[in-house]
Amino acid sequence: MPRFDAAGLVTAVAVDHRTGELLMLAHMDAEAIAKTRETGFAHFHSRSRGRLWMKGESSGHTLKVIEIRVDCDQDALELRVEAAGPACHTLARTCFYRRVDDNGELVRIVD
Amino acid sequence: MPRFDAAGLVTAVAVDHRTGELLMLAHMDAEAIAKTRETGFAHFHSRSRGRLWMKGESSGHTLKVIEIRVDCDQDALELRVEAAGPACHTLARTCFYRRVDDNGELVRIVD
């Protein structure tokens, strides 16, 4: 466990452990999972930079991992976290701060 | 919008629009997004079967899409949905029904 894809990754979804709010989506490899379990802070694998990173390593906006859940087919993880600040690099509380309206336009709905 | 990966897919996360609970994760291509917006019910692209499918097409456990949100870099979608039954094919309310304990064992926590 888990079932990694051909690139050795699983999708990880970070969720606020108190409110349940969806915060961000990223990818983890075996190293990122091991580091997360070892330190208690969310680590991911950056596909663009090809390296391990800790969420908040430069911003300080870390995600303390309270619980890790796994889905039915074990190819996705839910990280139940306590966020030390905005989860999004844009400084929004969540990366999912815009909705798609009926015309396909993006409308900001979260500060 | 959105930014599809090399396989023409984006990751989509379905969330209960009332409780915010994370329900399931799947993939959408342009066709699945178009069908979802046209019908109001979540459609995905099955990577294993290589075809469009509507969630609930055989089980009846459809997901009515109340809102679609997009993340900061536009490569992930949040579907805010009303579920007609259990979201998981195992008949659990959510696919994320197990947590990983300190020994790496999976423990069921959701009925």
C-alpha cells in the first residue's frame, strides 16, 4: 500500500481536519509518504521540479498531518491536516477558490 | 481551462456540497467535463476502460453536480455534489473509509 502509478506517484488531497474543507491536491511518492509519516508534516513530490518538497518549506504555511486516509482502490490519499496558514501559494485559504459559472467563466468565491 | 495533462485528463475530487465531506477522486477529460455540464450529473473518464462513464450508470448512485470549482493552477477540479447513495462502489458513504494507523495498517472508520 498504496498503489503507485507508472510514475511512482499517488494523488494526495489535503483536507482541513476540523472543517473538512478541501484545501489542495498534490502528488506523493514513497519518499514523500515516508517523510510525512516521520515528521508529521505534509511532504509531496513535485512533478515539475522532480524533487521532494515540504509544504510551507519557504512560506512557513505548513500542513500538520493529523490523519492519513486511503481510498477503496488505494491509489489516492486523504491527508487530514491542521494548516499553519493559507494552503494556497496565492495566499487563498484553499487552492479551490474559484467556481466555474454557466458560461465557463471563473468567479472568485473564497477570500 | 482547465489544464489537461499529457493524457488529456484532470483530476476531479467529488465533495458533498452540504457537509463538505470528501467522497471520491476520479479523472475527467474534455468529453467528461462537457457531459457533466450538459447533464448536471458527474461523468468521468475511466483510465482502465478507456471510456466515458457516468457515476451511477449501473448502481444508480449518481452524483448531481451543484457547483464546479477549479484550483489555482487549473489542473484539478472540485465537484460539489449531491450524492444519490453511497459514493463508493463498496457501498461506503465515501471511498476514503479507512485510515492508516501508526504501523501502516488500514483501519475502517466510516460505515
